[in-house]
Amino acid sequence: MADGRFGFEGEIASAMRCAAAGGHFIPQAFGWMVHVYPFTGNNLKRIYSLKSPQPESQAALNPRGS
């Protein structure tokens, strides 16, 4: 069973408190931002592109048909 004091939502927020509890402190778990464009079609390279991709079809530009 996981110890609720640790992890992203845990109460331990400093290296000193973590060491005292026998944990391994990680000051920054992720150092990047993930870009996701879920409405660009089914191509994963476009969905997770670093640049804002253009939609694959005109229907994606105007989903309501107006």
C-alpha cells in the first residue's frame, strides 16, 4: 500500500521532511510542457506536435457546419 504522505498530492514538500520520513525527494518531477492538439485528426505526430498544426480537413475547421 502506498504511503499518502509521498507523491504529487502528499503532505511532504521539502527535502528535509522527506529524508526524515525515509523518502527520496525529487524537487521537479517534470521539466517540460506537453502540447496536445486532440482535434487535428488521428495522426499522433500532429496531435503531439511542437507547432500548432492545421486541421486535416475543412470539416475540422468548422465542426458545426455553419
